[in-house]
Amino acid sequence: MKIGLGLYRHMLTRDYYDFARQAGCTHVVVHLVDYFNRGLSNPRSNQPTGSKYEAWGVAGDANQLWTVEELKTLRSEIEAAGLVLAAIENLDPAHWHDIVLDGPQRPKQIEKVKVG
């Protein structure tokens, strides 16, 4: 069995990696979607919880998923903290909303996600 901790983008820091190790974790699942960007109900320093009556924030950039360099750096930082990058959880809705809703950008979004 592998014990892991899920971390949101704003939590991808050495302090959180150290906490994961102190809690007995060996693996990390990263959530690169930033649903909480500019969200009033979710301060950047807090665990995001959303809000019943307020928007969570502004989700990402439809033109950029992530880069190979970004992922290599992330993996190196996690491994330097003595952890294993186990998974990347979810894709930003900016990359798949028309796939799900059969919208006009569906073919383009499918290709973008496949190529990354």
C-alpha cells in the first residue's frame, strides 16, 4: 500500500512536502487545476472549500495545459523532498468543457488534450 497526500497547485511547496513526509506519506498526487485563482471565498493560503453562493474563482488558461519543463521541475522538487509524484489529478475545464458539452471547440480540445 502507498500512502499519499493530494496537494493543490498553491500547496506545491517544500513546507507541504515536509508535512506529507511527517504524516507518513511516501507519495504525492498533485492537482494542477487552479479553480481558486482570484476567488474571494478561497484565500490562496487556505485549503479550498468553495462557497455555496460565491464563485470559486477563475479557472486556467485555455491555451496552455502544462509544459514538459514544468512537470520535470515539479517532479524534481517532489523527489528532492523524499516523495514520489504518483499522479496528476484532473485537467483544467478550459481544456475539456466543450468535449463534455459537445461544443464547437470539441475536436480542438480533444487534440490538445491528446498532445498535451
